[in-house]
Amino acid sequence: MDPTSTHRPLRGEDGRFYRALDRARHLAGKWGRARWLATCAALYLISGFYFVLADQQAVVIAFGKVRERRVPPGVHWTWPCPFSRVEKLKVLETKRLTVGVEAPDQVLGRATGDTSAQFLTGDQNIINIRLAVQYRIQDPARYLFNTRDVSSLLARTVESTLSSVVARRKVDDLLTTGKVIVQQGVQSASQDLLDRYGCGVSISSISIESMAPPGEVLDAFREVANAREDRERIKREADSYANQLVPRARGEAARLMAEAAGYCEGRINEAEGDAARFTSLAAEYAKARETTEARLYLETMEEVLPRLKKIVVEPGVDLDLVQRK
């Protein structure tokens, strides 16, 4: 026994009591540490629960590999850090990107000219174009790990596709009726390239914000556009006049044809009647020649004499005097 110890030796019942008390303290210490460890373990496991919102999808990376590519909205659990981590992305959010903006000057720190980049058309003209691209995240895992900078890749892809599409069309088509075709062509070709790259985005729409010739030749293009508008206006006026004149001419032609048909039928009927009358007259003439001649003479006189000026004179009057009067 240590002579410096302050505890007195335990003997009899007092010794047993203190020994029991020491054992109880020892057991209480063990149980306290166990509860503390259990509480820490429970809190650690609880920290593995995570919540995905309605407009989100999550990607679970465990032990350095993608374990779940598309975690739907709701409450989920995975091994807490450092064994795994969760990346949440807003897959329903529409992102916007402008393509065709001229790169800033390295010295001045601002754009050197127009706010649209220049592209070469199929007929060797230069045109300024600026596009607005709207896209969404289609595959969260590919979006996170297949491409370092998705926005930059998307901008370069759309710009390259735009150059290819513009190079196959004439400037007049682009400035008039070709805008919709350009938008559709660029969206389709760009989406094919992005799917091939596996960047995990889907293009919702591509719209042309501005498309115009360079400022140096803008006046000339405006004159051409005005001339084209005048041509279309004159053409519309000519078509309108033709639409009015053609039905009128067709109606007049139909009327003349009807009159001609009626005149033709009348002449035929008249000729047939004359022929029938002459045939009947010839038959009567063959039967009674003198009687027929007298009747014809009288009929002719009846028809001719009413149209003549008649002068009735008494016998013995000088006809020369009558003529002079």
C-alpha cells in the first residue's frame, strides 16, 4: 500500500460497498461512451438523407464513380461524405445563351464594331447575325462530367453550324424568307453534334435576334429591298387588275358566243323557211304558170308600192308640169 495515499483501507462491509461503487462508475463510463458513439453514428447516417425538389434531378457519386444518374424528386438516402456526394441540377430550368456576339477587343476591352458577328453567305456577301439559344439539361450526369464548359461548347457548336448553313444560302434569301429555314437548320444540326459529343443538353429553340448587312453597305441593301417591295406591289396590282378583267372578258366572250349561236340558228331557220317556200312556189308554178305569175306580180307590187311616192293625176294633165312641181 502506498504510504502517501489518502484513502483508508477497505475492510468488511465498507470495503465491499466502495468496490461495488467503483465497478458501477466504471460501467457507467463505458455505457456513456457507447451512447455517445451510437448518437454520433446515428447522426452520421441521418446526414445521408437528401431532398430533391420538383424541378430538380440529382446525381449520386459514390467512391469516385457515378452510382445513380437520374434521381427523381423526393427524399432519398446515400452514404454520407466522404464516401459519396450528391449533385442537384435544375433540369426544368430553361437556360439562355447568345451566339454571334463579336469578341471584345483585347486592348480596348470592348467590341470592335457591331454587336453581331459576321458570316459569309453563299453568294460571297457578308451579313451580321446574332442568335438567341434556349436549352435545358437533358442528362445530368453527362452535363456534369462529359464536358468542362457546356456553355462554351454549345456556343461554338451553334456558331459553327450557323456558318455552314449561311454559306449555303444567298443573302437575299436570308434577309427575306430564309430566317425560319436558318433557325430550323441550325437547331437540328447543332442538336445532332451535341448528342454526338454527349454533353447532356437539349436545345429548346433558336431564334434570330438580328440579321442585317454591314453598315457600310446598308443603304444599298435598303434600296434593293425597296425595289423588291415595289416589284411585289406592282405585281399585286397587276394580279388584281387581271382578276377583275379576266372574268369580265370571259363574260363578254360568252355573251358574244351566245349571240353568234342565236344569229346562226336564226339564219339557218330563215334559210330553211325560204327554201321550203321556194319549193312550194315551184310546185305551184309548175301546176299553174300564168296564175302564179300574176299572183307573184301582185304580191310584189303590194310590197313595193307602199314605199314609193305616189302622184295621182287626172287624164289630160301634162306630166312635165307635175314633175316640175
